[in-house]
Amino acid sequence: MSSTEVAGAESYDPPLAKQVVNEVHSVGPRLLHVKNFASDFEMDHIIKQSFQQMRPQMQNTETGVVHELPVNGDPILEAIEERLKSVVPGVGKEREDKFSGDGAETLRVRRYLPDGVGYKGGDYHPPHTDWYERPGMGKDDALLVTLMIYMTSPEEGGQTHFESANDGKGYNFQPVRGDLAVWWSCTKEGKQDMKSMHEAIPVKKGIKWNATRFLYDNVKVCSSEAAKEIMVPKVAFDNVPSTDSMKTMFGTTMPNGVTTGPMGTADSDAEPEDFGDDADFEDEDTPLDEEDSAWHAAFMDTLSHDELKELAELGMSPALNEKMTKFIQKNAGKDEF
């Protein structure tokens, strides 16, 4: 089915086949993996619908360009949404309209460029958990589950790394076009799981695209079990293997109004969008809540003058990423610093 055929359609109903949901880590953190989750057609549709709206998210770290792609009203995206939720049945309730832009009824689409094209060292995302609470969300509501579709297979780097998995040896989700990575940000007891802290390793070669759905719900559903298998499009088993991710749609070109260079991406037309608190450090104009401010201030107090200067000028280096990870792991569970 071509994009032209779907453009005016009121439904999207491709033939489906069973696919296994693999549990790759069962406790602290809980990680799941589904191969051949999305088809080439679906991923190309997501990329086409997002590219010109993509903008830099944060200026003190280089996380590429990103766009919150609305799901409702697009039959292709609605079908993908239903399939994503089938991985963790009964988890995920719709947010109110005011949560639009906070990973609500959207797919968060992101592109990372490699070292040598834009940001020196390659686009990346520093360590953080996706646990996110906000006043007004509802009592005991939080961001509980993250589902990430990898839409390219970068040749080097770009892994989603969980340092605390595998008894502290760490675990990497290797981005493979069409695959789905899933993780819980809470324990089965309904508490924030600090062992779910993860980072996007800098892309050294190739281009990384992903599309992420965040599921918010009451913490009482943290004890839910994932499905053993789900239904995926039959054509996803016939995806064309990615042999050169640099040839992905749009390549290394930038959306209109966005530029890139050794210091990262910049939007010449508007201020960067506010994408909420699921990232570890927010834009300077976005106020941190009380708990996040405490973590932020405590970590900043550990930095030397030279490290603060480096952070201000270049953003989070791998060395600072490692230092922050160790700081949070050491102090997790403490009421004060």
C-alpha cells in the first residue's frame, strides 16, 4: 500500500501475523524487545509526517532534532498506537489536552546525526529516567512505560544503554530498523525504578531515527504483565535490511529554519519546544519541579569550576555523563543531599 493510497483513507488495516514479545531483563529494570514491529511503509510515513516540524529540544546537550507527532486522526499512526499498547495490555490512559507536547497522545520522533556531520562526537542523550510526574496529572499518575521504535540501523553507536541492567554489567538495545524496545520506569511495587536510568550512546557512524510512545497511568498498574506475543504487519517480516543508514529519507539535511554545527543544532525561526520533564536537564526557561531542582542543584554542587565551564560551553561530555550517572545511583533513595 502506497502513501498516496492511504492519504485519503479512513482506515488502515494491513494483514497481521503473530510476533513474540521477548523479555530481555525481568527486574530492575524491566526490558522488552519485539523484532519486526513496524513495516518500512509505516516508518517512512512517520518520518515524512515529522521532518519539517522537527526542532532542537535542548541546547546544553545535543539530542538531535525532535517533533511531537499527533496520533489521533491519522489511521496509520492510530493502528501503530493500538499495537504499541497491546505490548502492555491495560496500561496507558489518555491525557488531557493540556498535556499535548509532554509525550501525551503523540509519537516523539527524533533524529540523531553522526560525528563529523554536525555536533562533534555525534548526537546523543545523557543518562536519565523517563519517570515523570506533574501536578494535575491525577493522584499517583506517572509516566510508567516507554516504547521506542527504531527506524534506522546506525552503523556505529546510537545504542540505548541501561547501565544497571544485567547485574550492573549493563545492557544495550541495538537500534535495528523496525524493532521495538520497551522499558518500565517503575518497579512492580509502583515506585520509581532508578535502575531504569538509560542513555543514548553518541552516534559515530550513520543516522539514528526513532519514534517513542510514552504511557502514563496510575502506579497501581506497575504490577501488570506484558503480553507474550502481539500481532504485527506481515510485511514487517519483509523489511528491506538497512545497509547504509546515511541513505535514510532526508539524509543529513536539516528541517527548514534549523542549522547544525560543532556546537549542535539551532532553530533560527523560533525558541526550542518544551518537551516536558522526561529528559534529565530541561531548557533554562522551563522551571524544574522541587524534586528535580534538588537533584540538579546537588549534582551541580559537585562540579569543579573547570567542569562548570565545560558544561556551559560544550554541554554534557561523556565524562560528565558518567559522573552524573554515578552521583544519581549513589544518592538514589536519599531524602536530602
